[in-house]
Amino acid sequence: MRTQVATLHAELVRYNLVAWTAGNISGRIPGEDLFVIKPSGVAYDELTPENMVVCDLDGNLVEGDHAPSSDTAAHAYVYRHMPEVGGVVHTHSTYASAWAARGEPIPCVLTAMADEFGGEIPVGPFALIGDDSIGQGIVATLEGHRSPAVLMQNHGVFTIGKDPKAAVKAAVMCEDVARTVHVARQLGEPLPIKPEHIDHLYDRYQNVYGQRSPR
């Protein structure tokens, strides 16, 4: 998991989702009440499996020579309250964070949104960094919602997934659709997709699209 989390941080840089040392990825260690997360303030090109840190689900440092990310308490809260989640990502990606700055959800006006998010990308409440307030907002917003992404008001993007790679994919797709919907609104009012069509698209993408194991 150290290797996976360290390697995936390069994807945040590759897709222009982060600046300087902002942003982070964590991954739950299967079968353990532990997760691996990026160390605080370490440059992306200096990240290695060895300098990843391990924390328990209360956010306490268990293993590592560096202080964990300043968002560790938020990640820990998500893992404690959403046992199905195996990966969490945080970015301040430009277009998605612009929606967060307005406190406005991204409406489901693209089939790609219906596929990946199952509807709009919701907005979570404003919360200060440092304790688990952000985590509380993430969980409260995403519980009962199909979206793996939430725009935390005035802050940025948090995404979840069954593993860290899935959470990174959600972060990449969130920024992609945030940009496209923003551009569409410069041209006029985007056309909504009917709820029944969103349901159909989401089911197809989640259960039919891609390569499936032979039965």
C-alpha cells in the first residue's frame, strides 16, 4: 500500500490537479484498522514508498519518520464511518475548486457525469482544517449519494473509492467535468439529463462497461 499510494501521487501531478505540495492520497490497508497517507509538506517528486506514513483510524501516527498530512483527521473520519471506502483523495483542482468557491454543485448535464457520479457532484459544508470537521462534512454529504466526489465549500475536492486508484480516477473525472460544464455555461444554459436516463447510464457504466471477468 505504501508503494501504491506513493506512485499514485504522480497521477495528481500528471493531470494538473495539484500545485506545490497541496493535495494528498490515502489508502486503507486491507484487513487492518490502518491507512497509508502522504507526509505533510513533502514535494511530489520526493515522495517514495519509504516516506509514506501509516496512521490508525483515529489519525494517530503508527509508523513513519514524517508528520502525516494536515488532512489526516478528515481521511481517518471517512475510514471510520465508511467501511466500504478503501481510498481517499484531496485536491484543489482549478475548475472543481471554483465550483466549491461558489458553494454550487456541478449539475448532471453530461453523460460522463451520469456514468461516473450518478447525478450531480454535491457541495459539502464549510469546515476548518485541523480536526475531523472536514471528514464529518464529507461523510454527511456523500452518505446515500452515488457520487464518489464532494466539493467542500470554499476549499476543494475530496473523492472516495474502493481503493486509492478508484479515488484518484474520481478526482480526475471530477475536474474534467467541472471544466466542461463551466465552459458550457459560458455559452448558455446546459441542458439537464432526465433522472431516468441518468439511472440507465449509471447502471450501464458501473455494471456493463469495460472488460468483465468471464463467467
